[in-house]
Amino acid sequence: MPGSANGVTFCNDNSPGNYKCDQQYVRIEGGGYYTPGLTCHETGHAVGLVHGNRAYPAVPMLDSRLGCMRKSVSYSATLGANQKTNINTVY
């Protein structure tokens, strides 16, 4: 991971523009310190949640409605109502 990254989630899939994955990887680098907000954020990516400009509906990257999926996540951030609805709809 890049030195400045706290976490990364990526899909092992060769379909450009297609958000369906056959394998999902989550890597959280917290230097032994994994905050609830960071864990929520990266796990959110693993179940298909995205940042604000790619969210539905699209919202600014720091919009509070994104909950832990904001670009800059706080220590205790949790899922927002929109993310819960999207997860429950898909799964």
C-alpha cells in the first residue's frame, strides 16, 4: 500500500467499469490501531459501497450522509441510512 494510505479495498476482476467482483480484497494498515470508522469504511467497500461522487445518489465526498464512506473518515463513523438501505436491498 502507498505510505499515506490507511486502507485499501480492491477487486480482482478484469471488467472495466463493471462493479461486479469475483474476488474482493481488504487491506487495513493502521499500524496496529484499527479504528471503527476505518474498519467500517473498508468493509463498506468490500460489500460494494463507494465514495460520494460514485454513490447513488451522487453527493460530495465529505457529505455527512455518507457516514463512514466519507473520503476522510472519523474515528467512530458508522454507516449512514443510505448505505444501510443499499446493503439491505442487495443482500
